[in-house]
Amino acid sequence: MQKTPTWSTRILTAASGRETRMAMWSAPKWEFRLKYEVLRDTPTENELQILLGFFNQQQGSFGSFLLIDPDDNQATGQTIAVGDGTTASFTLVRTFGGYVEPVGAVVGGLTIYVNGARQTSGYSVAGNALTFSRPPASGAVISADFQYAFLVRFKDDAITAERFLRQMWSVGEVNLITVRG
């Protein structure tokens, strides 16, 4: 798997050479490149059919789904926010090399803390949104442990499979890109 953060920056260059830059996104889109050098298509091993069937269920780049990166899927002791006494809903985030960004969705292992005290009720999570039934107190530090996934879609509307031996196929690359919910 290859993984690439992608940004969108608008750059205007004046006749003098001076630049004006504008960041169009507040967080990167992540691109994933998956390589499938050997996919079997036999009655008992049908990896090709599984991949192409899933691609067709998504209607190419139309549908979105969750991707768990086996090396980047867990946050521990992650600071989410500091309460202000009125806000009850917060976006779950992760810190990646000092940069903080929203996660695609929480997929397990969720534990919420307010000022270090584990919360066993009084909140709900949908996707990457944490909502408390009552807003945390002003100055209360909200943190969490959780497993997350990236919300992605196929980047392209076509996948080419090439047969190189009987019942053996290759799909050079399958490209995915994150989407914002």
C-alpha cells in the first residue's frame, strides 16, 4: 500500500514574481494505492470476483466505504477538545506527526474521558461526531482512546484486470481517496 496526503492550494503569481497563496482545504485528502499482483478466480478462491463485485456495488467512484489502514488506525489519549460549558458536540480527531485532523469514522475500542475520568454513559458517537447529553464544563479536557478508519471512495470509475495465467489475474493498482462526510 502507498499512502499520500494531498492538499489543494491556489497560487496567484504577480508580474513581479510575488505570490499570493490560498489553502483551499483545512485538512488533506489521503490517497491510497493498493496493488494486486495476483488475484485468483477459481471456484474456491474468488478474489477477483470479490474485488470487482465490491467495486461494482460502489458504482465505481460513486459510493464511499471505510478503509482500515493496518498501520494507522488507533488513537490513545487523544485530546479532542476543551469544554466551554455550552458545546455538546465535538469532532473526533487524531494527531499525526504533530498535525491534528478529523478521523473518518470510529470503528471500535472507544473510551471517552473528561478531565481524565472515564465516562461510561452520557455520550454517543456517530461516524466521527462525539455528542454529550450535557455539555462538558468550561475548561474540562475531553480525550479519548479509539480505533478509526478512513472514509474513502474509489478514485476512478474503472478497474482493469489482466489475465496472465489460467484463473490468475492482475490488477495493477486500485486507487482510493478520502472523502469528507
